[in-house]
Amino acid sequence: MIITGRKATKSHKLTAAKKEANRLLSRERAAVEHGFTNLKNWRILTKVRMNTRHATTP
């Protein structure tokens, strides 16, 4: 399931509760994205430690 934030328009402003929900959602999303970045970095480091030839091949 994909949960996206609420968007405001000129005629429809966000309530305080919806703003808070967006803030909490973005906080969780940032934590997950940082986790994925760390995993990708570790995969690259693993390839480099195994064999130097793997460092330049995709």
C-alpha cells in the first residue's frame, strides 16, 4: 500500500491535523529512504572488498 501526503489548493487549505499527518509521514519516509541508502552503500562496499575488478563493473 502506498500512502501519500495531502495536498492543499488555493481554495482548500489543510487543517492542522492533516499538516501533522503529512509531517509524520515525511519523517517516516525519510527514515526508510536513509535505510535504503545505507543498504546500497554496503552492497557497493561488499563488491569492493570481494574483488577490485567488481568495483568498476555494474
